[in-house]
Amino acid sequence: MQKPSFHVLLLQQEFGPFRRTFHLTLLSDSQHGLTLIDTGLPGAEMQILDFIQQLGHDTSDLKAIVLTHSDIDHAGSARALQDLTGAQVWAGLEEKPQLEGTLPPLRTPPAHLLAQLPAELALQLGRGSVPVQVNRTLSEGEVLPGGWKVIFTPGHTPGHLSVFHPDTGVLVAGDAVMVKEGRAVFPDNSMDVAQATHSLSRLAGLDVQHLIAHHGGEVSGGNVLDAWSSPERVKNRGVPGCPDTALK
Ligand SMILES: [Zn+2]
């Protein structure tokens, strides 16, 4: 069994009157170095590099950044990290145009939220994420350094992907699953609820022993996603409210 080494950074970011907490996962592999999954909103790069150094690594050990999807709270600091460390950015083909800025963002925060922010910040968020060059596109089932596997989990967005370690059941779910009050819940703000339902029941079939969700953090023990193991069970637990923030 290949034991994964990973660390979760609890990233706190403020923008205007709002404060958000995100959970970024750093995978460590003795041969390949460090792979970061998701990057937070723009401006998180120094917190992320400090975290890497606190773990005893050099910032140049960061070799790859995997983006689960193109939302600004996942891709926002990828460009800055790419510039500062030379790390490659890897993502699914489907949202490459949004990540690179050749197509408009899939969504932007609602106007009433933007109205509460300083003008410059509102303008930035309204444009979507900071464009970043995608150096490698990832395919379903592809194996990343350390034995982590790419699993496409569309629904929250059309090109959303998750990363799973089959030997130990560790799942980095991005926004395919969220955690609230210590429990795995259906993702807020899914662009396609039926797809998100299918993706979640697929993940539930993997026997996830440890879950890391970008929003809400970690849950472990038993089959964490058992309650979501079929579309019927997902339906019976109620389909998600769709809160009005696009920053989920
Ligand atoms: Zn998202």
C-alpha cells in the first residue's frame, strides 16, 4: 500500500467586509516534490508559501498546482504561485478556457454582493479569476505523483475534478462535496444539480475514509460518503438550497 503524505492548509482570506475560510491540500511525494490542490482567492500566495516553508520545504519544491475548477476561490492565486515558484498548473480540459481567460468566467458573484465591496475589488471579482496558463490537462483516471487519481466530478461546474488516493481512501473533493457541522453535504451552488448528484453518488462508491472539502474541511472514519451512495439517497436527503454567493 502506498501511504500518501498530505497536509491541509486552513486558509483565511478577507475581501471587503467578508471573511472566508478555505481548505487547501498539499500533497508531498519524495520523488516529485509538492503538489498543491487549489489556491484560494487572489492574494493567498504568501500564506501558501509560508505554509510550505513551515513544513520544512523550500518553496521551489512546489512542482505542480492542480485546480479542481475555474471558480475564483480555487484558481485565484494560481497565477501568482506559478510566477513565484515556476510550478506547473494542471487542470481539466473543460475549464481551461475560463482559467486562461479566453472565455468569460462560468459565473461571477451576484451584483448585490459586489456592491458591498470596494470598487477595485468588485471590478476584479466581476472579471472572474486571474488568468493562468494551464500547462497540462488532466484526464479521468490519470495517476498523479504519489498514486493520487483524477476523478471527474462535474455538476458544481461542468469541468470539476476531484483527486482520490485509492489505497487509503483519502479524497480531495474540491467543491464536489462540502462539509458543514462536521458532515459531508451536497455542494451548494451547483450549476447542474443532476450531474452533481451523479458525481456525489459516484464518489460515495469509492469507500472514502478521509474527506477534504474546500469548504468545511476534513471528515474521517468509516465510509464518509455512505449516505450519498445512490441518487435516490441523495434525493431523500433533499437537494441543495442554492445560496446566493458565487464564491462557493
Ligand atoms: Zn466552486
